[in-house]
Amino acid sequence: MTDVLNPVPTRSIHPGPSVGARWRASKWAALPVLLAGTCLIVLDFFIVNVAMASMQRDLHAGATAVEWVVAGYGLTFAVFLLAAGQLGDRVGRRRMFATGVAVFTVASLGCGIAPSPEVLVLARLVQGVGGAMISPSVLALIGTLYAGADRARAIGIYATVMGLAAAGGQLIGGVLLHLDVAGLGWRTVFLINVPVGVAALVVVRRVVPESRAEVVARVDVVGLVLATAALTALVLPLVDGRAHGWPTWSIVSLVLAPVLLAGFVWWQRRAARRQRVPLVDLSWFRSRVFSVGMLTQLAFWTGQASYFLVLALYLQLGRGLSAMQSGFVFSILAAAYLVASMKAASLVARWGRSVVVAGASLLAAGHVATLLAVELAHGEIAALAPGLLLAGAGMGLCLAPITTLVLSGVDPQRAGAVSGLLSTMQQVGNAIGVAVIGVLFFGRSYVTGFEISTAALAVLLLGVAGCARCLPQA
């Protein structure tokens, strides 16, 4: 799930020359276009889960390919997100947004016509790049185009649309597979992005003015390469190693990952000493609030994409539900998430970090309740419902409040950059979570794998609750 309430960057900006009286009179015309791009990346995260079993059967894909469909998207999204904001400041935020939508749309078409698992995974990697270009551009453009009460209203609409896309994604995917339009089956969950993307590209130049930063930093290419190599060295063996019996290369890769990460840290420090703008300002980690906040974000998101993946596979391959039936089961969780997320902001204003502690605890309790339903009631839907409701409510109470609380403890001038790093931690967590939980899930029966994975996720969420106790009180 993408970030919901990341604040708008506060760096100095100036609107392009097309901003005039006529634009001010119709400035709200830009928001639907920006939200269309946002819907693409949010809906795609959720809609793919209910189609996973159908993809696996149709393409004769193994467990490794299934994991890469999710983890690969998160991997490229995370890495390129580090540089996308800086690049948008340089070349123009509207141009970056439009390019991202174009890349995402073409990649969606590639996913929809993929003849093999390899092509599907490659297209998903490209989708992640497009998503990384869209996400920071939307927030930066909202910050450029709207101010004061208008900005608050725009961000509120943005958050609501994301919540609705997240809540409805699973069900929409199930309906699309049930309708089986033109016999395309699972392919429609990707092809539906194409007309949305094309429509956004047709009108974006007419309704969205260009903007750039007054002070532009050079993109840290070496840092980007090192970050990509470190994450790939970690995720690749976790996804592929088990299927190949943990060969020597997988062990070497796991050992190499922290070495590459250390190289990335060294390079970022070197860039800071030379008064260049690094991808990550490591001095921020001297703050306990910042460090704990990033750890909380990473741990929370490690349990998100992985949970949706194993739940979808359990429901369809372990229980024999159709994609549409699976979508309805997911809607139980999604409804609780939507309700809780709408209340989260007011609860945080009153109770602070206790909301995240309670949310993580609810989510852990939901996993335990789901596990008991599988063990004692053989996964009957009525028995699963209480656990799914608890899990959805827990997600809604954690997702945006983590971002809000972390940012409340940092210098407002750093809000944009810290927001971007929180988004990066989100995608890194998604990729790592799918890889690690995949090791526990695959290679066993779908029921046993789901039970083990759910138990591990419950323990992880208790760790998130512990970390959240160290967040600012708000």
C-alpha cells in the first residue's frame, strides 16, 4: 500500500509560466488528473493479489515467479523513489509525472499481454519504476498548485481516494476475473490501467502547469547504484534461493548485501562531507525519534504485501475460493481498514502514539484470530471474519499515523525529504517482507504455510507495537 498522508515537500518552488488568472479559476481541474496517477499505483498494489492464483495456473509459474511479481514491483519502486523527487525538481514535476504515467501504462500493457512468467516479472519491475516517478510528483504538484485551506482540502481528497482505491482493489480484481472480459481472465487487472493512463496523458498538459525547484540538487547516481545493488543482493537470494536448494551464489549474495549497504553509507557520508546532496542524509539518524520511526515504518510494511499475498493464495489455492469470492473476503478487511483510517487522524490528535501501539496490537490479534480460525474451524469464512476485521482496523490505525508521528518529531524544513524516505521504507519493507515470508510459506501445503506465515507476522506486529512506544507523543 502506498503512503497515504505524506506531507508536501516544503522546499522552495515556483510555478511555471502557464499559471495565471485563468488557471487559478480552474485550478481544481488538475486534481483529478493527479489522482488518476495515484489510483494507478494504489489499485495495482491491491488488485494483483486476487489474480495471483489465476496467473500462476495460466502461465505455469512457480512460487519464485509469484513472489517476484510482488517483490520486484516493491524493489524498483523503493530504489528509484530515492532519486525521483530530485529528478522531478530538475526536469519539471509535471514532466516527471507524465513520464511516470507513460512508463506505468506501457508496463501495464506488457503485464496484460505477458506470454510467460519472465515477461510478467520484467514488466512488473518496469511498473515499479513508473510508480516511483508518479508518487513524489503528485505530492509536489499538490504543494505547488494549492495553498492554505485549498492545500488541506486537496490532501484530504487525495487521502480519501487512496483509501477507497485500497479498500476496493481486491473486490474490483475479483469482479474483473469473474466477468472474464473477452476471455482475458487475470490480464484485465493490468489492462484496466491502460485507458486510465492514456486519458491522464491526453489532458495533463492542458490542466496541470509545470513547476521546478529554484535550487536543484544533482542526482546521486553512484548512491542509487549502490542502493539498488544492496537491496537486490538481499531480496534475490531470499526469493530464488529456496527453490534452488540454497546454492552457493545465494549465500554469497546474502553476505554481500551488508557489504554493499556499508558502501552506500560510506558514499552518502562522503557526499555530505563534500557539500553535495546525498540520497539519504545520514545525520538524521542521530535522532532517536527519526531512527525508531524509520524502523517502525520498515517493520510495519514488511508485514503488509506479504500478508495480502499469502492470504490470497490460501483463500484460492488452499480453500478453493474463486477470485470473486476471495475479493469479497478481502472486502471484510478493507471495510474495517477504511473506517479506521478515517478516524485515525482525530484519534492521533487526542491519543498520540498510543493509536499506533493499539493499531499494531489489533493487527497482531487479528492474525492470531485468523490462525485460530484456520486451525479450529478449517478456515470457514464466518470464522475468518473477526480476525480480518481486527486486522483491517489495525492497518487503518497504523498506516497514516506512523507518518504523522515521525514527521511531528523532525524539523519542518525536512518534512518533504523525510516523507520521501518514509515512502522508500514502505516499499523496501514490502519487497523484503514478500521475500522473507515467502521462505516460510512456499514449499509447504497452502494451509500449513499460511499458518506459519500468519504466526510470524503476528510476532512482527508485536515488535511494531514496541517500537511505536518510542515515537513522539504528537
